[in-house]
Amino acid sequence: MSTAAPSPARTSTAIAGFENSFAAALAPLTTPWRGADVPDPTLLVVNHHLAEALGLDSADLCTDDGVAVLSGAASPADAVPVATAYAGHQFGGYAPLLGDGRALLIGELSDAEGRRWDLQLKGSGPTPFSRGGDGFAVVGPMLREYLVSEAMHALGIPTTRSLSVVATGRNVYRDGAEPGAVLARVAASHLRVGTFELAARHSDLLVPLADYAIARHYPALAELPASGPDNRYLAFLGAVVERQAALVAQWMLVGFVHGVMNTDNTTISGETIDYGPCAFLDAYDEDAVFSSIDHGGRYRLGNQPSALKWNLARFAETLLSLLSPVPDDAITAATSALTRFDESYDRHFRAGMAAKLGLTDPAVDRTLIDELLTLMQDHRADWTGTFRALAEELRGDPAPLDEVLARDVSAPWLARWRAALSGRGVPAGQIADEMDRVNPVYIPRNHLLEAALRAATAGDLAPFERLLDAVTHPFDRRTEWSDLAGPAPASFSAGFQTFCGT
């Protein structure tokens, strides 16, 4: 995959301690590269808590040298930045070569517990994989990814995280001129199903890639044999299926619509990645689609588990030669691993819904869950607000629930719910408190996020910073954030769309 890189960027010691294990182990899947020059870098936001967790000094990141690294204009002295190659199925169609068209993997940092984290720059300029694109990004989408990824982390959902956003001082042309920006993204790794789809076409790369992924994300499996009925690659497939089933269940539990669930956006680590056309629900709607490019609703809310399972089938196909030398046996083994997805997803979703409803038994009657979802769908009840309102119902305040579901339609279901709760023998107030610990008050409401991004693009970061503060404390109701808790006006939601930002 390598090609001639541009002349080396200037180096900096503002960030140090990098390793480059992926590039060293799998050089054919990388191309050494450098970021574009940055006319006028300005640090817009930096994640001090994440920097500390990575062993970085926030003060160093805020210096001119630190900002130069975070913008891609300079490289750490001990890093070898690369653009990585991968393939992918995008909306069901196979693209044999995609790769980092506007990103650079700077290298890997280790935290205090020895865990390895990628640092990648997004929007740092064109690479050999840009496919005609300019390789740049703009302020709005990069701040969107920063805020939404940090909100997901605060909700306890596995996700890539954001270290910083730097404005570049370069105009980037989309519908018109917009201010350019670079996001520094932190991930357990950037290995994707699409990485395996590319490696599967190169027989000498598949085993090293699989062994690298196992060592990095599932080290307990590394001791298993490389062949036989219980080989490590079959266990690896099963482990990825389990993590991804758990992940998509968590998305569904918070009303998150990813929007672009292509195989190149399905991670081997089980983290959420790529926050371009994503959105959170206001009114519950299984057919909710926000992405401007998802014309057929392939990645609508209710289809997310099926879409994820389809992606995992593509992953399983890449591993067939490692599962067994006998094709029929390999297919049987892969099929068996994939069939566990549905059970795993249902188990995670059911347990999550039980907690949201104050029921500790993960074997809660699924009918009770399904009837609530039907009520919410039929009456367009606010997803996030309904569960907090149910807690207030237990505290003796019916008004919040009556605002989202009329009493005459909710009463029969409420009676069955209260009957289920009574079996716990726990005071209602205690159950309400438990519910509040898993049901957020604040999510990145679409109208609030759009308003904050417009203001930030115009130079006013205050609304963004206020919303970021709220969504990173999602369970703590505060009077000063009361205007951040409600859904968008119907006039906003009716035509709302999200975009990839490319």
C-alpha cells in the first residue's frame, strides 16, 4: 500500500511516548504520511481529563508546539504517522479500497494501566486514499464528533473519544467556504471489519492481522491453538460478535442512530466510531432516519441490530480460511458464531430495559417492554424524557409523564408495570433513584447541538461548552440546565437531517 510520502513535517517534543506497533506489524496496510501545513492553528477545545488519562500534560498540548501536533502541522519526534488502508461495504456495496482519506494515525500511547490507545488526526489533509477528496474537515462536524463521542462516553457506551479540536485558519469548501478544523481522536484501535476485508484478499496479511487484533483486544484468546475445533480465530469471531451485540443494544437503549453503519465503521474493539450523520431520538420512532445519504433507511433505528449482524457476517467471511481447512466446516463454525448474535443482543437489550424500568430481573416479561415501545411509537413519546418521567411517577408526580403520554392511554400499561415492580419489595422512591442512575436527563438534543455548532462556527464557543458540560454529566439534573432537557419543537424535527461532513 505504500507510496511516496511528502517531505517530513517539522517535529515536536510537546507530545511524546509514542509506539507504532500496528505500522510495525502490518506495514503493507499503512502508508507513511504527514499532515498538511496549517495556516493559523487555534485550539478550540482540549479534553484535559483524557489528556491526563493518557499521561499527557495539558499545558504542553496548549503550547504552540502542542497545537502544531494536534493540527497535523508537526509530528512528535518519536512517532511515524501513517494513513491506514482498508476496504468496506458501504450501504451494502463493496468498495475494495477505502482507507484514511482525511486522517493520520500518529501512533499509540499507553495509559497508566498499560492499555494502548491510538491517537489519530481527522481532517489533517489529503492522503493517497483521499479518492478525489480534499482531505480536510470543518469546524462544525469536528466539534459534533467531539461532543457526541464524549456524551457517549459519559453514558457508559464504548466509544472512540476526542482529545482536541484545532481550527486551522484554512477555508474548506463544501456548500460554501467554511472554517477548517482537525479533530484528535483517541481509540482502543482503528481496526475495522473493513481492515479484515482488505487483508482477506492478501493471504500473507490475514494471520498477522488477526493475531495482532487478538493480542491487542482479546489477549486471553492468544493462548488458544491456531487450528482445530476450538481455535483462537473462532473464539475471536465469537468475542467480536458478543461485543458488537452489546454495543448496538446500548445504542438502542439511549435512542442513538449511528447513520452510517458501514463495515469500515464497525470496529474490532467494539467501540462506536464515526459520528458524521448520527443523531439522538426525540420522539420514539423505529423508522427514524436522519442521515441525508441513507435514502432507503438501511440504517434506520429499528434496523440497527440487523445491519450490525450483516456486517459481522462479512467479518466472518474474512476469517473462513482460518476457522478450518475444510470449507464446509468453516462455514458451519462461522454460522454457529453468528447465530449467537440475536440471543446476545436480546439479552443485553432486555437487561438494559429492565434497569431503565426499575426492574432488576433481566428476564423481565418482554411483553411489558414491547407494549411500552408500541405506546411510545404510536404516540410519539419522547424517548429520553419518558423514562425520567416514569421515575417521577413513582415519586408521586404524574405531570411529567402526562406531558409525554396521555393518562388514558398509559394507565393500563402503568398498572402492569407497577405490579411487576411490587414484586421487588423495594420502596418506590428507591426504585426511582435507581432508574435515574441509568436514564439520562441530558443527551445531545439535535436542535441544541445544531445551534451550538452554528454559534461555534461563527466564533462563539459558549453554547457548545455549556452543552458539552451538560451531556458529560447526563444523569445530574441541574436547574441551570433546564432548557437543555426537552425535545426539539416539531417544526425543527420534521425536516432535520445530518450530514457526513466531507
